[in-house]
Amino acid sequence: MKKKRKWTFKLFVMLPLLFIATSVGMVLLLKWIPVAYTPLMLKRTIEFRKDDTFHTTKKWVKLSDISPHMVNAVVLTEDQKFYTHNGFDWEEMQKMWDLHSKGQSRLRGCSTISQQTAKNLFSTGSSTWTRKIWEAYWTFLIEKMWSKDRIMEVYLNIIEMGPGIYGVEAAAQKYYNRSASKLTREQAIAIAICLPNPLRMNPTKPTRYQLQRRATLLQQIK
């Protein structure tokens, strides 16, 4: 009986505490050091292992070395309440649920930039409820332990921006042959528009939808 209690204690008390301590330590460490690799990068490498033209391109840059136009563009297109919410856009999620309940819309992610950062850092991006719970836990941690500027810096350095292209510096050099600090307002918007589907959209080869979306957003961005 004592042996069973010991294993129960380890399983339901010690292991969760160990996980929490480890995850908090990871997030604290990543508050200061650049992110070298992510689960999504590994996933893509495996998916494209038979493609000889595929290779991973990334280069870490400080937020101060990224054009303010790029920051404004992703806030406008991905998460307009980024600097005021606590990691979750509860109002948007409620609107989505209300529409879904009325049969007017399917359930969608409503992911904030903080959630997308957590997803890219700590998961492979699969769409499951288990992943959503996992993602919410890490989102809570980075919101509590990082500044908004650090979340934005990590996001813009690890987000997928094309096949094998991760981060705005790699994207800026690939698509416009310039550094991220030199991106214009139009270029930043063109890149940001592709973020929902970076494997199919190319900022330098825009579809009609991309051109229309860019024209609309250029009227809104500072």
C-alpha cells in the first residue's frame, strides 16, 4: 500500500511540479537568449526531406533592428489589441463563439500574437484541442514573464514567412534583398498579409486577394 501511495504521489504531485519548474525555467531563459530552433522548423524539415531545394533560413535580429513598419503591419493584420490584452482576446473569442452558435461561422482560432509565439516555440502547430490547452499554458507564462516588446521580438524572429524562411530578417533578404530594418511600409504589409498561409503566399508574387488586401491595409497603417 505504501509503495502504491509513493507512486501516486510522484505521478500526481512530483511530476506536475517538475514540469512547472522546468517550463518556468525555459521561459525565463528564453527571456534573454535568442531562439535557435523550434519544433515547427523540425517539422518542416521532415516534411520537405525529399525536396533538395528546401533549406532552413533564419537570422536573429533585435527588435530595434526591425523596421517599425513591420511591427505595425503584424499588429494591424494579426492582433490589433496586442499591446493591451493579457495574451488572449476574450472579446474576439466570445464574438466567434456567438456566431458559431448561431450557425453563421465555423470555429476558428482567434490566436493573438502571444499565442502564435507560444505555438511556434513549444508545439508543431497541429490543430487539436490538446494543443490549444498546451498553447494556452505557455501563452500565460510568456505574458507573465516577458515584456510585450520581447514577445514581439521573438515572434518576428521565429514566425514562418515562406518555405524554410523563418523570421523577418530572412524574409526581408529573401524577398527584397534588404535588411529588416530597411523594410518600407508597403513591403511590411505585403509580408504580413502572407502570414496566415506562408507556404502558399509570396509577397513578391501577389494574388488578386493579396493586392486588394494590401490596398485596404495601406489606408489604415501609420
